[in-house]
Amino acid sequence: MRIVIRDKVAARLGLGLAFVVLLVLCYFAGRGLGLISAGRPQSEIELYKEQIQKALSVTTRPSSQIPYTPTLTTTERRLVVPTLTGKVVDQANFLGNGEAARVESAILELERATGGQMAVLTVPTLGGDTLESFSIRVALDWKLGRNQDKGALLVLVRDSHDIRLEIGRGWEGAVNDASASDIIRDVGPFFRAGHFGDGLIYAVQQVQKNVTMKGQPRPGADR
């Protein structure tokens, strides 16, 4: 959130200073015309002094005492959460039909072995949103975890090449932050080689391995 403050302190100082200058000029002009002199009543001279002091008090007043009205501008954009149409939602078109089916098969095996749930989402861009905020909203909206928070969501962003693995609280003990970072790092070579299906299957199987301690061989590791 960006905060823009429109302050009127400078304007007030400028007006006060102009008023002081005007009074001083009038004072000396009056002396030159004989309107204000040593022979004039002291009360008139004191009146000019009092007016000048009042004007000075405006210009030297602490800025904290001068009220201002802040204007708030929100620049954050929120990407719309897509509809959950299957275990693999490939909006970025990373996968062909055969690859998507293979990834879904790996997820089904994970769900049978763990009793939890997992989904994969690819998007072309975040459109100004943040990956963390977007992936959390997707996980909450899709309600992965069978009401026990035993679930995982893998999100890939095409234009920024970002990857995020969200783990439900029910699996946080088995798939901690270090394990999730290892999985994301290890799928990098698959994706750089264009083997997106193999990389996603590897990620799914590593989540299953951490939850059940029964891993699967790395697909495509010899490529």
C-alpha cells in the first residue's frame, strides 16, 4: 500500500512569511511618512509589534500541530483464482494431453498412499500479484487436504519461471521448509530441459516420499 500525504505546512509558512514582510514594510513606510515616529503614541508602536509577533507565531508553529489529510492509494493487484477443474490445471499450456494424464496418475497414487490431496496449477503470469499471496489463496479456495489440511499445491508461473510448493499444516512435519526447497531446486533441471511432465511427476513423488517415506525413482533422470 502506498501512502501519499498532502501537507499544507509549506503553504501556511509561505502565507505567514508574506504577512510578516508586509507588516514590516508598512512599519518602515509609516516611519518615512511620519505616521510612526518616536513622537507617536507608544500604544500604536506596540500594536505593530504585537501584529508582527502573531504573524511570526504562525510561521514557527510546529508542523505536528498543523493538521493534514492523508490520501491512501492501493496499487496491489490480485490475480483471480482459477476454477478447480481437475488435479492438473494447466493454464500456461506446459503439458500435452499425455503428460497431463501422467501427472494426474502420479497424484492419484500419492492420494491413495497418503490419504491426502495434491494439485498442480500453471499460470502464464501473476499480473502484478505476488506468488505467495496467490498460491495461498488458491490453496484455501480449492480446499485441498480433506478437511485435515493434509494437502499440497504446486504452482508454476511461465513468464517469471517461479515455482512454489504450498504444504498444508497436516503435512508440515513431514514436508518442512527445507524439504520443500529441496524439491523445488531438484525440479529445476527437468524444467530447464523442457521436461515439464517429468519434473512435476518427480515433485509429486518426492512429496509422497516425505509423507510416507516410500519414494519412487526419479523419472527422466537419465535424460
